Amino acid sequence: MNALQLTLPACLVCFCATAPAQSVAIFPDEYTAVADGPFNSPNFPLAFGTSRVQVLYDRQDLQIPSGHSITRIGFRQDAGLTSIDTGRTLQLEVRMGWSTNTPTSMVVDFDNNYVAPPVTVFGPALFVLPNLRDAASPLPNGQLWIPLTTPFSYVPANRNLVVEYRVYGTSGGGGSFNYRLDRADFYSPTSAGPVGCPHTGGGPATLSFDPVRPGQTFIANLTAAPGNSPGVLALNLGTGLVAPYSLTSVFGGISPACTGQLSPVGLATLGGATTSNGTTTWSFAIPNNPVFSDFQISGQALFLEFFSPGGIIVSNGFQVLTGALPRTAVVAFGGAPTTATVGTKSNNYCPVAFFDHQ
């Protein structure tokens, strides 16, 4: 019997709430700290209709110990939406294999992304996609899982994981449909140090940084500072904030409420002046080089204020960890997967993925 002609009772696999396995790795790994990404994936990897969709995951962001076996693959619904996305029944096959390509060097020829033939870990069999964001039948933790009928041994050995989804047909007639899963972007966490010291015009001055990644512009914003005052933004590049310390030995007469929050070693400074309402902005380009990913930048503003103790006030400290675009890529073809050899590539495209392993 042809595998694609299996009868419904023999191959129907329904979504169900099963007990979580021992360990779950999230891709990208920093999304352990992110409840919902800024984007959604309307079609990839399961809702592109009859299709062949291949996803390459860089091992750098996939925290599975070598030698563990992947037993389930999961995704989560986009939590920022409220409308229901109705699921479909898929005739689905899932394959896993290894690639020496990176997300950047991944090619559009599907088979050339494998260093050896992949392993079929699910199907071909019917798989029922549950509705997303359906209050009448909510998903546990907003997640859906594909249980693998053949666990996949994760031994990267300087290779990257490839997961391929072959959809031979859908209950919706084979066309693509909205099935909006959570999708990642770069993650750049920020945090503030203790508040700065007040000045005669009010305050305290408040410093903040925008989230940023290589290839973007670093932006620092200052508000509630003395108006029309000169000052500097002091920066530590590569290190975070330190425990607050007294500045009285450096600036005689300064208020004890003004504390230093940067390491005095290796400081860089940018000059500036506030507007009449006590605001200013600093910016500079971060080179588009991966070496500047996961790079700590911390800063604190110092401004002259004639009537404040010591004639100087400082802002709070602030820090940002530069992010990185998701280290993944997708190659997809809409049509019969058995005849698809070449697809269209989407760089850094990343539906947030879960890998259950043991």
C-alpha cells in the first residue's frame, strides 16, 4: 500500500495535551525570556498548503546536549492576536538531517542543504492542526506539538540542524491559509540603574537606551535634565553597570545622592547639550558584524548645573545587551513536495520553535 493512501483510522494523529517531557529547548534560545515575539508567521512552516518547507537552525542558538534525542517539535500561537485561526488536517511528513551550511550560506536547492540523506521522523500521516487562540478549546501554554514517531539523535558535530516539512495535501483544498505562529526577531534586553540626583529645575535626569543589534544605530535618550546645559554621556563598551559608588572624591561638593554607576576603567565619552526642556539624544552606528552581537553597552550622563551641589548632576545608569537576528533561514516551495527541488529563501525568518528532548 502507498504510504499516502493510508486510511483515516490507521494514520490520524490528533493534537492532545500530553505531559511535558524532561527538557525543552527553545529556538532562539534567548526566547526563554520572551513571552511573545514582535512578529507572526502566517504560513511557515505548516500552513503553506501543499508544499515543501525547510528550516535550518544554527546550533549556536539550539541548546540541546549532544547525544540527546529529540522526541517532539513544537510551536506557539501568536499571543498578540485575538482572532481565531482555524486549523486544518494535513497529510504531513517531517524529516530531519544535518547541514554544514549556515543560515547565511543555506541554498535554495533543498537537497544540497543536507550532508547526508535526512531521516523521516514523522509520517507520512494525517496530522490535525488545532485552532489557535480559540477560547473554547485553548492550547496548553499556547503551544502545539508534533510527536515524532522516530526520535532524532542530536549529535551536531559542527553541523546545523535541518527540519523539513512536506505537506502532501490539506483538508482546506491544498492552498495556503492563515495559521499565525509566534515569530522571533532580535532580542536586546535593557535595564536601568538607580535613579540619578535631582537638580534645581526638578529632575532627576533619566537616561534610557533603545534595543539595538549590529547594523543598526545605537540611540541614547535623556529627559528631565537641566535645560540648556552642556554635558557628556559616559560609556563602558563591553561591560555592564557596576554597584553605585560615591562621586565625592572625583567631584568635590557633589550631592551624595549622585552616584557613579559605571566602571571608571576604559570610559568613552560623547559630548552634548540639552534643549531648553532638558532633553537630548546621542547616537552612533554599530557595525554590521556578528562580533558585536551579545555585546554589553552601559552609560551614564553627567551635566553641569550651576546651583546644584558641586555644580554637577548625574542621571541613572542604563545598559543594553545588543541582540542578533535569529540565526535561521527558511526555504519554501508551494506545490507538490515530491517534485519540488528548488524553493525561495527567507533569511533570518524564525517561527519560535520548541524541541522536546531526553
